[in-house]
Amino acid sequence: MGGTVVCRAGDPQVLAAMFRSLARRRLVVLGPGGSGKTTFALLLMLALLRTRTTGDPVPVLFSLSSFDPARECARSWLRRRLAADYPAIADAETYGASVLEDLLTEHRLIPILDGLDELPEHCRPAALASLNDTLPPDTPLVLTCRTTDYTRAVKDSGILTGAAVLKPAPVRTSDALALLKLATPPDARRQHGWNSLAKHLDHQPQAPAAEAWRSPLMVALTRSVYADNDNDPAELADPHRFSTPTDIERHLLDALVPTLYRRARQQHPARSWDPLQAQRYLSHLAAGMHDQRTYDLAWWQLYRWAPALARPWRRSWTWALTTCAALLLTTSFLIHVLDVPSRREGLRWFPLSALEALINVPVLALSGMITTRNRSLIRVSALAAVIALSGCLAAPPAAVYYYHGFPGTVLVAAIGFHGFSLWLVLLGAGLPSPPRMPNRSRPVRRGQRGQLIRALALATGIAAICQALYESYRIAGYKAVLPPGNVPWGLVIGTVVGTSLAAVNWARDQSTAEDVTTAVSSVQADRLISLISAAACAVIFVIPDGVMRAVPWVPSDPLRTTVFAADMGLFHGGILGAAIALAAHSWPHYTIARLLLAARGKLPWRLQTFLADAHRLGILRQVGPVYQFRHAHLQHHLAAGCNRPSHDTP
């Protein structure tokens, strides 16, 4: 910019006037890590908002950590983030279908893009190129980045067109001391500590503490560790403990988390976490984010941290074991509640539960290997049919065990009905693998006419297919497994199932006007949709072969004809359908991963409560439904120290 800008947080006019004086209102804020780039961006945004008049563009903060230039351009990413973070403006009925594009085209917004350096190194040049290529050169914006990272990116893509460059000056020692003394309560002992440290720095201006305080981040950490607590700041003058500025920085980062939690525990003894335990949890979170190469703690991606869920085949066996446990518990419950004709009959259901759970293994494994998410109905139906066929191939052991001694037609009919039920569940819930994004909204209330037409088409199509299946069984000579009479069971059952599928699809639709913007509400929304889908798919799974189960065609067999056996079969079918439906949503995978990691001592059992508490203490910040460490330095430091013995000790 060719000059020096001096301003204070309480005097926004100077900062806002500086930005508005730029020819194109484009600014790049550079500096080393911890130099206050994000703080400056926030102060500038607040200054522009406080001094804004009618017609002035509105500054909006965006975190660049979610921008992938390989998948979308900068303009599309800005539109998507606006719709997700500010869902009210995406209401097409109120503001028009092109409102997001108009805001960018007519320069009604000032995008404040924070953290270009938080992108992977190979993505930064492409991100800069996308900003230059997709946004007009007169579009106002602010970009923050570390100096060295910006320099490397510029060599490959060129500078940000028309942007002035601002670099923060190092903090003066006298200013840092004045701020820290002002922030400290008027306690004689602690004020004496600051005075002692000030004398030391007067005699040694190049002392490690003075060098460390050149960074605004280190000044902020010093305030948290000393000014707001009972720690004695005079210890920073000890040349044996702190011989370099790095020693000061490491000490402050080590002390930050325990100090904050210790103070919180003093204020609320019953509601706060143990400081050492909290540091261990945060270290594991930082290490997990480092392993995933991200700065975003997205709860729906937590399954990647658990080895049992990270890969499709492992995930399929984990779900099979979970389903088996649910089947065994249900069997035990029904044996004790219902009137079992014989003890032998009840015991025969336990190995059957294990055999039925194995059906989920190929279904979930194949679903996890399918990476493309094509929304074409024909493609989805074909994929669901292939995966349902894999479930049929895994069903014969359970079917042979259950129908041992019965005609072969019974075995074929049972496997066929099972495959058809499985296909319906896959159509309703989707492929049973973790989705890229969770369900973020409640059912849509707009476009009810289109929803009704879609529901009628789905119900009609399923009814026709179901009737065709029943007729094919009748023509093929399987009348013994079908109910007698002239009732069109295919149409009746197909209509019920089709209506249920339409209800599931309606419940899973996303309402742009009511999208959530917090982690807790995002978890709650996806949990609600997961449970609705599980309940609906449990019913969908048991309805097609429910008629066959009710036909008493072998009255002499106790396992097949008693009320206990009928109830057991329906409960088992419902659990299998619900398990496959749950595996198609984010919340169940998150819950299993959270429990597995908590059992190993890596995460707290009440993870969302812990994250909310860390956010309240200022350790984490929240960007929409994801959490981030407020300082990248802290994340890197905690991740590096995760394997230290003191952090691994319970």
C-alpha cells in the first residue's frame, strides 16, 4: 500500500476509511503464523459494518479451508457457502431464484476470505487462479494468508489482480507489557511479577520473551496463561528455562489448555472437565485432524478415525456384528416375553441370528466401494438391484437353517422375497455407506404439488412391480407360499410400501430455508431423519414376505407355525431393514465411531458437550456445523505432542 496504517479496535473509522480508499477495494493481508491476520480481518469486517451506510456492500467472512478448486470454481463455492451459512437469503420465493448470483454480480458483498494457507499446498495456486478467473477484477474482497505460502502460490498462478498488500508490524514490547498489565487484576503480587519482568526486559531488550511477543498470538496466549490467572509472569525471565523464543512459545501452548480448564473448574466445579483429561482429548482431536490433513472437525467424517469403520469391508463386518448383537438381544427378549413352545425351539434362533447378520456384509461392502453418486433413478435402481442380489447370495445359509426339511420351493420363495425387500429398502434409504454430507433440514413444505406427483408415481410403480412379482410366483407354481383367495396382495402391499418409500424420500429432502448452521443442530437433524428412515424401512422390509410368513402351510412344524416364530421372524426382518437404513446415514456411523474411540480413551463419551465447552473457552471456533481450533499453532502443537507419555496416561 506504500504507507503505514495505525488504528485501534475501538476506533473503526480509520480502518474502514483505509479500505474504502483503495482503488478496487481489494486487500491481501499477509504475515507469519500468529501475526493476527484473522483478528485483523474480523476487526475490518466489524469496522465496515459499524460505518456502513445504505447501499454499501456487506462484508461476509468465509473460511477458505472448505474450498476445493479442483471440484468447483470460486464463484460456485461462494454461492454454496452463502446458501449453507445464510439459508434465509436462499429462499427463492422471497428473494428470487437468482439472489445469490445477483449479490456477487452487483458487488453487494465484500467476501473476506480467511486462511488461504489452510488449503493444501497444491491447491493454493489453483485457488488464486480461480479467484482471478471467476470473479471480475473490480469485485471487492479481502484475502488473508501467511507470507511464505502466498509467495509460493503467486509464483505458480500470479498475484490477486488489483489487490493492495498489507503486512502487520511486529508488536512492540512496551505495548505488549502495557496491555498485559491492564488486563491483570490490581493484585499486588501479580503486578509485582509484571514489574519484575519489565525490568528484566529493559536491561535485555532482545530477551526470549520480548522476541516471542513480537507475535500478537503469543501476547494473547500470555494474557490467557498469566493475566487472567494466578501464574507468576516473572518466571518468563528465567534464562535457564527459556533460552529461546521457541521455548516461550512451547511453554505458553503447553500451559494454555490446562490453565483455561483449571479456571473453568474453579468457576463451575461440577460442570467442568479435568484439565489433564481435557488436554488429552484435545490432543487426540488435533492428531486425528492432522492425520486427515484438515483443519475442520466435521462430525460426519469421524468414522474415518475409527479403523473398524474407515474401509468398506471392515465397516461391513462392524455393522454385521452390531446387527447380530441386536438380533440376539431381540431373540432373548422375545423368548422371555412370549410363550415359547419348547426350550429347544427358542435356542434354535440364536445361531439363526448370527447367520442373518452375515447378509449385511456383502451389502455394506459393495455399497462402500461405489464412489459415484449419480442421482439418475435408473442407475440407482440398477445399483440397488445388484447390491440386493449380493444379499440374496449371502442369504442361503440362514434360509437353509430356517427352512430345513421343507420343500425347495419354500427356500426359493423366501430368498426371492428377501431380495425384493432388500431392493425396496435400498431404494428408500439409499446405499448403506456414509454420505458425504449429513441431512441438514426438515421436510420441505414448498412444492407440495410436485411432491405429491412424485409420491403417486413412486407408489404406483412399486405397486405394479410388487403385483408382477406375486403373479410370477403364482405362474411359476409357488401358490403354496401365497395366501389363498383372489385378493391382489401385490397391489395392496405395493401401495403400502410405495407410500412408505415416498414418505421416507419426503422426510430426507433438504429445505434450503431451514438449513442448520451449528454442529449440535446438525447432529440432531440427521439423527431424526436416520430414525425415521430406520422405522419406515423396518416396515418396508417385512411387508412383502409378511403374507408368506402368515400362511400356515406346514402346521406340524413348531419353528415355522407358532406365534412365537411369526413374531420372531417379523422382528428379525425389521432389524435387518432398519440396520441397512441406518447405515445409509451419517449419525449412526458417527455414533459407532464416537463410542469406539471413547472406549479406547481417545475421546470423551459426551463428545458434543465437550466440543461446546471447548468452544465456550475459546479453544475451538465454530464455522457452520464444523469446529476448528482457533489457532492453527495450537492444533499443530497438540498433534505433535499427542504421543507424549504424559498425554497417553489416563
